[in-house]
Amino acid sequence: MAKRGHIPNRRRSRQAGFTLLEMMVALVAGAIAIASIYYVSAASSQHFHEQQRVAQAQMSLRMAMEQIRRDVQRAGYLGTPNSSREQTCYTSAGQVQAVELLDDADGSVVDPDGANLVEADRLRLTGNYTTSDSYLAIGLGAGGNTIYLQRNWQSFRRTFGATDTGDYSEEAFSDVFRTDSYLHIETRQGNHFFVRITGATPAQAAIQFTPSLPVGGHCVVGLADGATVSPLSRVEYAVVDPSVVGSNLVNAASGAIGANGPVLMRQEIEIDGTTPIANTQRVVAENVADFDVDFVVDTAITAGAPPSLRLDDDAAAQATLAPGANPHWARAAVVRLSLRSSREDPRFPAVTRSAGDPLTAFDVDPTVPGAARVRTASTEILIPNVASRAIRP
């Protein structure tokens, strides 16, 4: 009887367990499910990070275009569209003009093998980028190479924090009238002088410069009393390899200097040369894929004539804006800036681009599959300080 009662228990024990085949099937099914979840998670994570890189490029693009817009609109401010066309009576220290273009000067930095059919122009702008004011002069020194400013003039008080007791920031004065920058002096008779600053004496609100102005006679009447004085700076936008500028590079577009592609740099350069001024380099955008600047120019600015506008691009724009040519014809800049994601996406194919096609992908390394995604902004920017002057041809 005991054996007969024991047999059903063994049968129930076998029915409650798993066979080896059942366990193997379960393990395989579980492995497939885990692998699928991992694959989907990895793909989602990769897609998320790629979208983050694209979003960063888009945000940097908006910030960069806004910086460029502000600087272009300020070109010629309290300066001149073209110093060679101004009323003067002396030999200038150098050519001063509001805008200048070097066509595709940095193209090899962006696209060394030319496979992406992009370019990188270099843009130079001159105007008062230091302050928002001009200042009243009370006279020249006897040698004609020192000018003194009226310290009670409202713009002087506003810029340098002058008080009723005559105190003001001498440090700010030295910063505004920096050695080797330029000074624009306009007399009450309408004569314009563009001179290089050689020094400043803040305690006397005095600025030294070269060449000297002719004291007396009809050229500088009354020792330039009542003339207006403005500091001029020359701003350059150039596309560079971030390793070239090294520790002088100040990155304002993002938190760290780690761009693996070219950067659009804003810096100040000597007004009659190309030497950068120390501590003025600033990154405007990282991973530049294309930087193109064209100009709308007015070729018929004679008195009473209607405008005759045309679009000068590339070499034509460089020729029009060249020193000694017609930079005062400029009416607007047409700026196109393209930024790419920091890495190539192997799932995003590189495409053969024809001239004139939109730039949507950038092949950073032709030896590996995939391409970087590209975001582009284009805008036309009026240059009011050049257009409003309407200097005659």
C-alpha cells in the first residue's frame, strides 16, 4: 500500500518542473528580448546624443549670426565709408574704410580637399566698436600731434564717469584711446583726419597721434577747437583652426575649447595692417562648415540719380571693396553661415553635392562612412553708417 501511494507523488513532482528543452527555449527567448531591448536603448541613446549635437549647432548658429549682425550694422559708425573720398587737407596715415572682404581666404581650413564645395570668406569691419560716442576737442598742442578733450562734454562724462568735481576714470580713458588704434578727427569746417594713436595722457584728457596736423592756416582752423574725436577699431571675422591661436582664444560660444573643427573667430587687428591685437580673440561659432559674405552695392550714387543696386559675390565683392576701389558703394551684406555637428553620424550618408545645392551634410573624413549634419542661416544686413553717408564716386 505504501508503494502504491508513492507513485502518484512522483508523477506530480515531474509535472511541476521544467524539462531541459523548456529551459533552453526560455533562455534563448530571454536573451533575444534582452538583446532587442539593449539594441533599441543604444539606438535611442545614439539618436538622442546626435540630436543634442544638432541642437547645440542650431543654438550656436543663432548666437553667431546675431553677433555678426551687430558688428556689420556698426561698420563705419563715427568713422568713414572710405577715407580717400572724404574732404581733407593732409596726407592720411593710411586707408580707412568701413568694409573689406577677402574672398575664400580661409577655405582650405574648412574644406582642405574641396570635396564639400564650401568656402570661408574673411570679413573686416572698421568703425567705433569701443564706445557709442564721439568727443569734443578744445584744441591742439603746439606741435599738432596732441589733442585735448572737453571733460565737461556730456559724452565724455557718460563714457568715463566724470563727476562735477572733475574726477573720471583714467583707466577707461587709456582703454578707449589705445595705442596703435586710430583716431577720427572731424573739424567744424568738415575736414576729416585719420591718425594713429601713439599714446594718451589720461590726467590731461590728451591724446597723442601721428602724423601731426598742420597748425594754423585754413586746414585746421582755430587749433581744432570744436572738432569731434572718435576712436576707431578694426574687427576681423576669420575661420581658423582652434589650435593655431592657442591660449589667446577666448571661447564665448560654449563652455570649453574642444572644437574638433574650424572655428569662426572675431578679433581686432591693426587698422592699417593685419596684426592681431592681443587679448581680443573670441570664438563666435564652432565647427564651421561654410562662411560666405556677399554685398549689395549701389553703383549710381551721383546726386539726384536713383539707386542702381547689384549683388557682388566672391571675387567681384572683393574687388569692389578693395582699398582704393569703391567700398563706399556697400549698402548691405548678405551673410551665410553653416555649422555642422561635432561628429559624423555613420547612419547619415555623405552625398555628392553640386554647386548651388543646399548644404545639408558635411563629409569630415572621407575615409569613414557617414557625415556630419549641417544647419545654415542666411540673412541680409543693412550697413546704415555707409548707406547714410552716400559719399559720391
